Amino acid sequence: MSRLLYAPLLLTLLAACAPAAAPRVSVTQLTEAPTYYPHPTGAVWRYLAEGEPQNAAALAEGVEGPTIVEGRSLVAWRTAGRGVEARTYRDYRETGVFVPRVTGPGYVTTITPPIQEWPRAGTLRVGASWGGKATSVVRFTEAGEEQTVRLEYRFEVVDERPVTTTAGTFEVFVVAFESRSVAPSGETLEELRQELWFTPFVGEIRTETGLVLLETNLPLTGAAVPDGVIAPETPLKVT
């Protein structure tokens, strides 16, 4: 699933480091049954903006798999395409999903305590909310410099409804996200208000940046998927 909640802030800090568009990611069908917050190794989700042709360059989110980072067992995700290249390291616990680390060309971001992306599996419902405060330290590996930012964030499930995209019809939780980034001086660097759509066992149907699911190699159990071949120039639609 696509989760760079602090991505707008990092893009502000790292504008000079923005890489060229990454190669497109191939999609191989998986057979492993996904979990509530799916993260099987090899899983890929591809996203486009509504109205774009389906053969346009997509943003790809992929699970690279378990890895050890500073003595902790985490799951590495890669985000690639549309000018983005990053790895997000997630910690899947009984109490939810947490993000302690993000890396990219020229930087390493450490978040303490880790951002809680999701609550305990099975607890999503309209009205559910979670959030917290964290300190984000961005280390610029080439320059040998660091920048520290305080983060305040909150999620709330504001709706549950069916939506139809080119990928199929899904029952989604609509999650509102608010955050504030504060410099050590106390100056507010950025305030964000975003929305994403999430379907358990499938992943994000709409990312917080407004991109919509085009395809995934996860088994879409319980989702209504369109039959037949769709021409690649057909615009991606959402209803």
C-alpha cells in the first residue's frame, strides 16, 4: 500500500535531489492470501490519476520483503515512478502498522517514535481515529548534514462506501489525514489535509495524493473485477 505520509515535507526538503522517473515495475500474479494490511513479498500496486490513459507511466508500490534495519525486523517497500524513488520500512505489530524509516537518493529519514499508519487489524470503522507526535530526522548522506522536524498527525475514518475504478468495485474506508510539520524554532513548516481510500486485504484504492488503483497482482477476493480486455488508451475512471 501506498503510504508516504511525510512525502510532501520530504519533497520540500529534498527538491534538489529529485531523481528522474524510475523504470516501470512489472506485475506478476501472486497466489498467497493477503492479510488485513496486505504486505506479501512481491506484491505490487500501480496507480494513475483519474482520466489518464491506462498506458501512461504509473506510480508503482511494491513489497520487497523482510529485512533487518539496526537490529529490527522490518518490511521494505519500494515506491517508484512519476519522479519518485523511495523505500519505506514498515513494522507490522499486533497494535497496527508503524513507519520508523524512509530512504531515498541522498537521504535517510528516521522517525521517533515511528508514525502509526494503521490501527490494530480489524478495527477500522467509521469514527475510528488515531494519531500522535514524532520527531523526524532527515540525514543528507552526501552533504553529511541533518534536519530535524517535529510531526503532529491524526487519522480518522470518515466514511465507508463502494467505489468503482478501472481495477474493479471495492468497499472502501475513506480516511482523512491531517498533519503539521514544525521546525525546532517552533515555526510551522507545512500543514496537510488529505484523503485516501483503503480496502482491507486489497490495499489502497486511492492514495493520499489522489492517484487511483490501476492494477495489483494480489488476489482480489470479494472484489468485482471487470471482464474482458480494456484498451490501454482508455482513460482510468472512478465512480
